[in-house]
Amino acid sequence: MLEKKSLKAQFVMSFILVIIFSIIPTIITYFIGYNIYIAVEYKNIYPANYYERKASDIGDYLKEKGIETLDIREKQALDKLIPAEGIKYQVINENAKVIYGTDREKIIADSADLYKKVNTRIGLKGRYVNIIPILDTKGKMAGVVSLSYMLKPYYVNSADKIWMIPLSIIIIFSPFIYIIFFTIIFSSKFQHSIGKPLNMLIQAAKEVKRKNLDFSVDYTADNEIGKLCEAFNEMKSELKISLISQWKIEQERHEMVETLAHDLKTPLSIIKGYTESLLDGNYRDNEKSIRYLNVIRENTDKGSNLIKEMLYAAEIENTNMEINSSSVDIEAFMKIKEESYEMICKDKKIKIKVNIDYKNNYKISCSIDILKLERILDNIVLNSIYYTPEEGKININVYVEDKNMKFTVQDTGKGFSSKDLSNIFYKFYRGDKARSSKNGNAGLGLYIAKKLVEIYGGSIKAFNSESGGACVEFILKMI
């Protein structure tokens, strides 16, 4: 279709079509006009020399009448003989005086001029004038008759002139009429072809102004307008993504402030209560004072850790964190982590077991960012410790390959719910609604773990084991 082509192609094609559609009816119009002229007007139009021939016949008559022509009583006879619509005449005596006639022009100035112009044809203001002598019985010139006429076609019936002249003008100028007519038609089509998508873009711009981005510009064409509409749709989509992203950032900021305020409320309330108790004089009992101070320190640490965790989450989101790799004996590292985890879960009597498997006996030091790995493991394992019941088990399996390291943390807790599996790595998500700030936790542990794994170019996932416990598996690339 024409409207799907480029604007240049549309313009060129429209111009060519205007020319073609103008030429064809022009040829037809000229053909019809020619046939009308031949069939009708040829019989009803005198040729250009018609009155010239008439003037010659009238001259023969005047020579035959002779001196009688100078008698004014002959005027009526000459008026009937000479066609007034084509010939004007004057009857002039030998003294150059006009006796009668229908021509008001001054043709003969004096007697000398009369003798000079007799038997000649002169031009006068676009007309031709024949000067015919009038002789007396002795052959002497007694006067002249002037016959004035024009060499042009004349209509036999004056009524034909009323409609034939406008028709002739229309036929002659028909090419320009057709060009104007078809230019209007094709320019209207051209305007419609670009007007429709432009109106769609205008309406789309108004929707954007109204902050409504749930629309699309439904126009596709391999031309400039189509590309403009496509670019507008892409801009709208990017704008929508940007606004949604901003909304999410704002929502996360709101949630972070809300969570921080909520989670800091409990330790701060405890600190305030115990501090007021000490100020009220309860510091005399040394043992009791020490216990109060320990509680204050414990809750101070909880609040501090909570703030640090939130600041770290903001840091990994807003900066391009670098990977600082170094050669690490993974077996020695995991042995230290195993011992530290055992100390943490000693009260719950949870057994921690670390298994390391080297592919093809690939057992050398690994190049890895040890601080990030430690942060990832701590966040995942501490989460498992919290949800694993007393006397439960947590297995940490490490698979070392040439280029990757895979870690799997599996516990014997109740496992993840379907809601957990959909939201476990989201910021501020807490599977257990009853859980508050007892652990100084804001629901950022697994979120931070996921972000660090992604910075490492790895992957992380959560699932339930066949026995029903929760599993978190992540893969890191060795640099």
C-alpha cells in the first residue's frame, strides 16, 4: 500500500499519479471537444475570411449601382445588404464628407486622402478597410464606400457564442483543471496517510501528559512515520519501566525506613528501659548492673548490625562493587567456617557438616573473593540456623570444578512455602510473620546474598529437598 512506503516515495508516486490521471482525461476531453467542433460548430461558424469575401461581393454590387449609392435613400437597401454583425460601412462623397453608414471611425481625412486610398485595403485599429470607388455616368469618381471588417471566425447564431466560448476555454485549460483536481485528491490521500499516525502520536503525547502509559501506538510501516511510532512506543515502554523502577525504589525506601524504625524500636526500648533502671539507682547491685549492661550492649549490637546490614544493601545497589580475588585454601577456609557455625548453633544442638568434593581430584588453592564468599555463606547459613529446629542438621556441600564453585546449604527445617520460593530473595521479605527484631534481622540476608552472587556473575536458587528441608544453592565463577 502507498501509505506504507517512505514519505519520499509517497510524494513521488502521488506526483506521477497526478500527471497520469491528468493526461488521460485531457486527451479524452480534447478528443470530445474536437468532435463537437467538427460535428456542430463547423456548420455554425463563419471562417475568418467570410466577411472579406462578402466585402468583395458588396463591392461588385456598389459598382453596379454606381452614383445611386450616394443618395441617402439607398441607406435602407445597404443596411439590408451589408451584415451589421461583421461589416461596418461609410458612404463618402468626393469632398470626403460622410453621407451615411454604420462606421463611426474617421477613415478619409480630405479629398486628397480619398484619391490616395481609393481601391486599396488599409488597416485601422485591428480591422481591414476596403475603399471602393463610386463612379458617375461619365466614369468620373463621385465618392467612395468604405467596408470595414475583421479576419476572425464568426458565429452564425449569436446564441452559440454564449455557451461555446466558455466550453472552448474549459477545453483549452482542461489540463490545468485536471492537475488541480487530482492534486487536491492525491494530496488529501497523502495527508490522510500521514495524518492518521500523526494524530495517534498527538493523542499518545496527551496520554503521557496525563501520566497514562497503558497504551500503544498501533501503526506499523517501513517508513519514517512507522519508525517514529516505533520509537515512540519504545520511549513509552522505557519511560514506564523507569517510572515503575522509581516507584519500586521509593517503595523500597519507604519499606526500609519503616522496617528500620520497627526493628530499632525494640532494642532501643530495651536500652532505654534498662538505662532508666540504672539511673534510678539499680546499679548498687554489681551483679545486676553487669546483667543490665550486657542487655544494653546486646541490643546496641542488634541495632548497629541492623543499620550496617541496610547500609551494605544500599552500597551493593548503588555502586559498581569490585571483585577482589586472592588465592584461598578452600578446605581450610570451610573448616574455620564450620567451627564458627557450630559455636553459633551450640544452644540449639544443631549439627553442622561440611563436605568438599573436587572434580577429577582438582585440589589446589582457589582464586576467589573471600570476603564476599564469607558474607554470602553467613547470610544463608544463619538463615538456616534460625529455621532449623533443635537437634537438627545443616549440610554444607562444596563442589570445586575448573572454573566454578558450587555451594549447597541444606537443613532439616520445615522447608520453604510456595510463597517463600516466590519471594525469598526480595528485599525485606520475612517468611515468618511472627519474627521481629529478635535477631536484629530486617529480611535482607538472602537479598544481599543474591546481589553478591550476581555481582560475581553467578547464579542462586532456593528449593526444597526430597526430605522436605530447605536448600539454597549458588554458583560462583573462579577468577
